[in-house]
Amino acid sequence: MSGHGLLNGRVCAVTGGARGIGRAVCERYAEEGAAVAVCDINDDEGMRVRDALRASGARSAYVHMDVTDAPSVEAGATAVEAALGSVDVLVANAGILKQDRVLDMPDEAWQQTLDVNLTGVFNCARSFGRRMAERGKGGRILIASSMAGIVGGAFYGAYAASKFGVIGLAQSMAVELAGDGVLVNCVCPGAIQTEMIEQVIHEQAAATGRTADDVRNENLAPIAMGRFGEPTEVADIYVWLASDLARYVTGQRVVVDGGMLIT
Ligand code: NAI
């Protein structure tokens, strides 16, 4: 292990752990000494992540979990506990992005976005939160919001609605669960170099008839640091929020954006 033991002995479940930011969270948590449950609907990629974590010496399990489906989440939570023990940290990271102007948005795009990004977070936070409260040893619930959870923008109507929504959910849960020692926080990344951002660039290019390079430069322009973030730079914030270093932090939204909001 190359970390600092910040999460030694903790059991962590990461939804959307098969790729992107979720995968980076799984890897950093394992480096810091955690046992990690990779939860996803992408079984092939998820099992590959699990195998890589095990090969690095970590305890890890892959659990198929569709966050939009409450019974699947509940069964998944039971499977995580059976494989690794009671969960100390939930990272509700699974998310999707459907871009469209609100006036053109099909019902399905709106509904799918809310199903995964808002109801999915609710399903997971409720299942794992109940278990943490019943166990009586506290815990952490960490939720993927976004810069789009702080400011809306063209083509982001459904996505922004879902990402604003989870901040309200997190603040409410933070108040309700403080007495149980369960801390609830949101992470709000800016533009992070994952397949999701590549999808954003190519869809915007296709919709506007510009080149992907032009769209990429336009997306880079408002970032003070002049580059997209790396998944591991977001994962490090999830490490901090899961660790004892953040023991007095709850109900917050932590922005990780390379200076996008300030420009
Ligand atoms: P990604 O698209 O690379 O990975 C998302 C993962 O979620 C995939 O493994 C996918 O299989 C899984 N997933 C999708 N639907 C699911 C479901 N119903 N049940 C379980 N798993 C499901 O996304 P990325 O970029 O890693 O983003 C992760 C989170 O961070 C998302 O919530 C996203 O909205 C948020 N975010 C990402 C930003 C970025 O620039 N990449 C910026 C701000 C927020």
C-alpha cells in the first residue's frame, strides 16, 4: 500500500465504481487501507476493478447494484456486508448526463437523469444510512454532486436539477443523522477528465457543428488552472471526507474545480 493508512480498517461501498471518478475513489480508498466494495451495473468493468484492487493487496468485492432500483440497492447492501462487513463509508457516485435544451428534452431523458442521479442517491443513502444508524458506530455518506449543483447552464437542465437536488438531500440527512455520528457531505467536481466529459465534448460538437477541439477549448476557458481535473484529484477529496481529518464536517458541498466557479 502506498497511502498513509487514512482509512485503515474501514469498509467502503462506492457506486459507479467501475470507471471514471468512482474507479479512482476505489483505488485511492484501497491505497489508504480500506476494504472496498465496487458497486455498479457494468459487471465486466466492475469485476476488473475488484481484481486489480485485490492484486494490489486490498480486500475488495464486486456487487451488481442498479441504484435506480430500491430492491437492488437493498440486496446489494446486504451482499456488501456479507462480503466485507458493515459499511463505514458510502460513496453515492453513480451518475449519468443527458444534455438537451429544456424545451427539447424528451420525457425519458428527464426521468432517467432523475432516476439515477437523484432517486439513485436517495435509494443508496437510505439503505446504507439506516444500517449505519442501527449499528450505532457512525459513518460517512458522500454524494456526487457537481458544479452543476451550484449553477445551472444551457443543456444541463435535468442534470443540474438532479445535482442541486442531492445537495438538499445531503443537508437534510446531515441534520437528521448528526446524532447518530453519520456525517453527510457532497463533492462538486468541475470538469474532470473521464468518459463523461468526452461525451459532453462530442455531443456539444455534434449539436453545434464545431470541432471537438474547439468545444474542448471552450470548456477549458473558464478554468483558472487551465486544465481538466484528473479523477484522482477528486478521489483525494473523497479520501479526506471519509477520514478522521474531516470528523467535524457535515452538510457541506466541497467544490473541486481548478478555479472554475471564481472566474
Ligand atoms: P462515468 O460515466 O465515467 O462513470 C459513471 C459510472 O456510474 C459508470 O461506471 C456507470 O456504469 C455507473 N452507473 C450508471 N448508471 C448506474 C446505475 N443505475 N447503477 C449503478 N451504477 C451506474 O462518470 P464520471 O465522470 O466518473 O462521474 C462520476 C460522478 O461524478 C457522476 O455522478 C457525475 O455526475 C459526477 N461528476 C462528474 C464530472 C466530470 O467532469 N466527469 C463533473 C461533475 C460531477
